Amino acid sequence: MTDTTEKVDYSSTLYLPQTEFPMRAGLPQKEPEMVKRWQEMGLYKKLRASAAGREKFVLHDGPPYANGNIHIGHALNKILKDVITRSFQMRGYDSNYVPGWDCHGLPIEWKIEEKYREKGKNKDEVPVNEFRQECRDFAAGWIKIQSEEFKRLGIEGDFDNPYTTMNFHAESRIAGELLKIAMSGQLYRGSKPVMWSVVERTALAEAEVEYADVESDTIWVKFPIVEGPADLKGNFVVIWTTTPWTIPGNRAIAFSSRYPYGLFEVESATNDFGPQPGEKLIFATRLADDAAAKAKVTLKLVRDIAPEELAALTCAHPLVDLGYDFAVPLLDGDHVTDDAGTGFVHTAPSHGREDFDAWTHHARDLEARGISSKIPFPVDDAGFYTADAPGFDGARVMDDNGKKGDANDRVIKALIAAERLFARGRLKHSYPHSWRSKKPVIFRNTPQWFVYMDKDLADGTTLRSRALKAIDDTRFVPAAGQNRLRAMIETRPDWVLSRQRAWGVPICVFVDENGEVLQDDAVNARILEAFEAEGADAWFAEGARERFLGNRAGEGWTQVRDILDVWFDSGSTHTFTLEDRPDLKWPADVYLEGSDQHRGWFHSSLLESAATRGRAPYNAVITHGFTMDEKGEKMSKSKGNVVAPQDVMKESGADILRLWVMTTDYWEDQRLGKTIIQTNIDAYRKLRNTIRWMLGTLAHDMGEEIAIADMPELEQLMLHRLAELDKLVREGYDAFDFKKIARALIDFSNVELSAFYFDVRKDALYCDAPSSLRRRSALAVIRKLFDCLVTWLAPMLPFTTEEAWLSRNPQAVSVHLEQFPTVPAEWLNPALEAKWDKIRQVRTVVTGALEIERREKRIGSSLEAAPVVHVADPDLFKALEDQDFAEICITSAVSVVADEGPADAFRLAEVAKVSVEPKLAEGTKCARSWKITPDVGSDPDYPDVSARDAAALRELAARH
């Protein structure tokens, strides 16, 4: 091989990439400028105008709470929503996103109360509407802050006209939904045990609690048998509980007829208090030994006891001498288990749902036996015992700070004094806490407002049956969400709506002395008209009762002062957004929230809509998991493992955060941390460089269209792959499977484009003559590649794709006003793909052989090689016919031989019957293309370049 000294600089004759699209993204600086540009140009309004008349696709925004900066969960949620709405907008729909906020409720009220406490101010001394205005101002301030944070993420929507639950129209509509339920007879006032926050002085719903481990006192208590078979009277039934303070509320003992029970006698005892030898006690048979160990006694079985014998027993309360002088019956209950305790459940209907259900289920039978079924109120709203807990004056279950009071200790001491404590201990277990105050709650019987779940609604349905049917009619992504929501609806109790607070939409009804709701259309109309004009503050204004009741003010109706649970507010958002806004529609196509919303927004929206409209307000429900740190641990400030979206955007950019969302399995819990962010930065950089190279190459594009039949096979192959990807991308967006799309597009960009197609075609694109069909075809294909990739990625990476699109099309307004390109079906060519799969198999053997040559420094670049390729497989050999295999392998020459090849030739185990002998290229290095070829100098006018390059130079000279 000989070489020539370059005498001419041919770089100006090459079609080298030219672009101002930088390799370094600078996203933290550019993205805020882009957000500003979108706002100034009115992109949202342009999107609506461009989509006018199209079929609507509506994702209804689940309202975040307006009380703090956004966190990573908010970012994940809003990015997913943005990608969905953008992807449908770019596929021919009018996909309008209206953000919303939840504004009422305890978290905001709590913040205002904290300010009051800091100033020594008493909330109760402040006029209620003055307090409510402070709550309203607080929420409005955070809505403004969160709006800017969401827009910084690249979220596009109607931020100038969002929905808020504290908007006067919204408050009127929420109240209207309540009144619909009241007028249909579904609303009632009842007394049931509910989760009660002593700290916050209000009832809580399941969606408002979280569970944390606590260590509790646990006791085994002896109830003396006073009625029943002769040999059982005078003995004891033993119960077990982790809430000793509920013993004053005991009214029954539950057992299960499914399990064997027995009468046991104490043989020996080594305890300081508790059972002594000779005492006889009843236990579930399999639990007797465990209970005996706790009491430090040994037991022997006296006899088995049949279920009907248990049902005939009546006990006395263990604290009868303190004033608990009533019968304690035994009730058969399905909720009783024999996996812990004694097989008997202490039943305090004031302090537990299952206890309440068991008690009320047997109420009629109890009354027939002369046992009062009245449910006591042993604990007040501050956690103190009431007169229904005699003997414990001043005792408190929990204090204002959520700390354990003295009630447990006093009850245990009383049981010891009465010689009714069998054993005691400590137990660590999961227990509900208010997610706002983070303090434990108690179960407390208190009058509240409920919606019936099982009342016949005069059409053969109940709220429960309607909701269950709606679940069956709804698409769930992932599918497991359907079973989860179904299980909750199947077992949930009546829906408790009331809260004993001030900031919210009131339960705007009037009741008589029996708790019956006034049903008067004229009164309701006055209420709703006032709320529409003045907001729900009108309910609390002076003279409100007389104003709304009108000529019925003298009839003795009482104005209810409770407010609605905020979940009813958010469950009603579909009414004043989807129904009332002409740019939306009802029902929504999609609701999307975290998996916790099966018991929250999905749940309350379903119940509210089923109660008033008979179906769900959504056609599909999508759920995402929670974001953990890189170790899979929950993020918390105390651990120092919180990843704030603001920090990621400041350091790396919103598109990096969005790429993480797109590449993670959001249906499950995800992980995020520095390493994962860096992985996404690396992936982004490669993707950006692919886009940058296309932009640089397309600087020389004249926009010429080439018929697909006239294109080289390699270009036809790329169009085939685009057609395949078009199907994958569209189906992926329909399935909300963004990871599948992102992975496919990233792999296509890195593996099939950058590492293969672009690499192969660089020589033709840079060096071929202007008239070259190969070069012109490649430009036409790269144009289509760019248009497809950038628009397909636009919903995911709105900032980067906008920058790229405007770089390519300076006259364009925005990539987000574009539609996904139409990909002709004729591009699909599976036979061609199968052929090129064979070609690329052989190519991998060649590149493997050349890699060794480079590593051993026998060649510098692949253009110094002219390998001999031995192909013994007839199908592979046939695929290489009529191919410029040297160009495909990026070598200066290649020889393909139909034989097995020498024993020492390079082989790959995964490609059988192919071997490669590395050889050096013969000839002279072309000063322009750097190929080594014998025809360098064959054109006397261009003595230092190949014949191909000489022809290109001549054509270029003629054009100038």
C-alpha cells in the first residue's frame, strides 16, 4: 500500500454536518426560556385553535393539594399526564388538559391554626368567614407557586383557567351534588364508630390515614359467666385486646362457631396476679396453651364446648362493681379468627366497625332477650371518657399532641383490683395515623352524616351495586387495579361525609328533631344561588338560616354546621369541569393517579358519580406507583434521601426528569437517585447527538422526494423500520406503555441509526456527488427519520424536540402544533428485513474480526482493511449478492467467498458457517474520502483522490 501527501484541503468539498444545535444541551438555562416563549406566544390557545372540531380526548386532572412545593410524586404524576395529553393531541384529537387543585380541608386549616397558635390567637374567637378567607388566601398562594413549578416541568395546559374546589361555581356544584344525594334519600345521619383524630378534632376517612408501627398495651380479661349451662356458670370467658381503654365500651363477646372451644382448668400458677389453680376458663382450643403461657399458668382440658352452648352464655362485665351493671351476651361473628388471642373478641360497638356490625346485626335478638342494643358514647372528641365510662372520671385516651393518655393504665389497674385480669403484655403492630398530624387516631362512636351503600335506590340498584358494575365497565391500567378497587367497594361501610371543621363546603341541609333532612326544592335553589354568587361562606353568614329557609324558618329546622369531607369535593370535580366546560366532555377518557387513589380520588369520584349519575365519571383508570430512593427505601427528609424535582431541573433539566419517567416502569414503584439520573443523562446525550447529526446532515437537504422503489435497499430497510416503529409508537401511546416506546426509540437511535445506518451512509452522504441517487435517497430517508423521531418524542421530551424542530424549521411555530407523520403501509417490507438480518449477521463477524485487528494495532481504522469473508451458508451467501458489502462493513474492499474458510479464520459462535480473514486494503489512500483503493489517481485532474471522488469534484465544480 502506498500513500500520498495531501496537497489539497478537500474539506470544503464534503457535505459535512452543519448545525447550530449544540452537543451540550444546557437544559437548565434553555428550558425556562422556552417556557417563557410558549407563554408569550400563547401556545395553549394555538393548540386549542388547531384542534378545533376534532374528536375530544380528555384526561381529567386529579387535584393536588394546594399547600406546599411540589415533590417528586407530583412531578411523576404531571409528566405522565402531560405525555398522554400531548400524544393524543399529536394524533388527531382535541386533547385539552385543565389542571385543578383541591383547596378545602384540614391540611390548610391546620396551617392557619398553627399561625394562630404562634401568635397566641384563639381560632374560636375569630369570625368563621374571616378564618375561611385566610384559608382561601393560603390556598391561592400555593396554587400560584405550584402552577409555575408544573409549567417548569414542561406541562402544557390551561393554567390561566384551572379548576379549583374553592371557586364559587365549584362550591355551588359540590353543594348541588350533596343535595341531589339528600333529595334521593341516600343521605342520613347516623351514629357509628369512625376514625377520629383527637389532635385535629375531626372524623377521618380511610383515605386520610396512613399506617405505622406502634407498641401497645395488650391484655387478656376474664368475663364471669352468669347465665348458661350449670357447669359453666361461675367460670370465665377470656378475651384479648390491644386497646384496654375500650373495655368501658364493651357490650358483648364474639365467638366463631367455625372453631372448637373448650373449658380449661388452671392446674398451677406462678404469677403475681391473674388466674389461680382451680379456676376454669373457656378458650378456643388451639389458643389455650399460648394464653396460658402469657399468664404463667398450666391448663388442662375439662371438656369441649359446643357452639350452641356458647351462644346460650351471658357474662357480666368485668368492672360491674364500678357501675357496668348490664348483661354481656355472646354473639356468633364471622370476623372472629383463631390465629391470635383467645378465640373470643371483646366487642365494643362504640370503637370498631366489626364490633358495631356484629352488635347491630344481633340488635333485634338482643332486644327480644331484654338486653338493650343502645350504643354508648364512652369517649368525647378530645379523647376524655364521658359519663358512659363510669369510674374513670378525668381519664384520657390520648392528649392534644397525640401522646398516650392515662386511660389504659387506669383500666388495667381497675381490672387487677377486680381480679379480672388474666394476663398483660406489650405488642408491636400496625396502627392507623392521621397523614396530616402523623399522630394515632382512635375509633370512636359519634354522630356523622353518611351515604347508604346498600339502600335500594328505587330502580333495583344500590350505590354498591352501581359502583361495582361501573368498575366492570372501566378499563384499568395496569389491570390489577380493577380487583383492588372492586375489593374496596365490596367491603366498604356506608360513606361518611361529615367533618367537624370550618374550611370546606358545608353539609348544607336542615334537619328536624329526629334528624330527618328537609327536602324542599325552593330552599335548595336559594342555597345554590347564594353559593354561586358568594361561595359557601354564605352558609356561615349571619342570618343564613332565615335567608335559606324563607317562610319555613319558624318550623324548627336546625342548620347543620358540619362540612363535607374533602374527598367528596374532589369526587365531584367531574361535575364542574367535565360537564360544565365546553372545551371538555363527560365522562373523561382517563383518570390517572397514584395507586393510593384506589381508596382516594378514584374511589370517591366513583361513588359520587354512581350515586348521582349511575356510572363512573371515567372510562379508564391508570395508576402509577411511588418513587423510592436508589435502594428501594421510602424517601424522607430525616434519611436525607429525598430527590426534589426542583433540584434535578436546576442541575440537569426537566427533560432528564421526563426521560426518567418515560424509561421507568411507572405502573410499579420506581427508584430515583444520582446514579439513575446519571444513567438518564447518558441516554439523553446519545439521543441528542443522534438528533444533532441528523440536523447537521439535513443542512444539505434540498427536500427532494425519492420514490421508494428507486431507493437502495438500505434506505428501504430504514423506511420499513420506521413503519414498524410507527405501529409500536401509536399502540404504545394507546396502551400508556411509555417505557416500551422510549426503549424502542432509544435503541433504534443508538443501535440501528448511529451504530449502523448513519455509520454506513456517512461516506456516501459526505463524499458522493450531488446527483448520487444513493446520497439523495439517504437524505430523503434521514428527513423522514428526523420528522418521525422528533414528533414521536415530542410528548416525552418537549424542550429538546422543540429546540430541534425549530432548528430544522425556523419558520415553524412549534413542534407541539404538529401531528405524527403519516407512515405509508407500503413502507413495510418484512422480506427485506429478513434478508438484511442475514446481511447484518455476516457483518457482525466482520466487525468482530476488525475489532481484534484494531486492538492489536494492525490497523488504525476499518478503512485500512479489505477482509476476506468466507460464507458456507447458502442463504447467507445469497443475501450478500448484489451488495456493496465493503460499504456495509465500512472497509475499503471486501471479498466474499462461498466456502468454510481456513481453520485459523475469525469466527463467532452465534453466526455459524461464517469466518473472516483480515487483510489489508491495497492501493492508495484517497485524500478526500480516506478509502484505500487502486483507482486513486486514475483521473489526471484529481491525482490524489479515487475515481468516485474525482467525479464528485468535477460535478461540484460544474455547479459552481
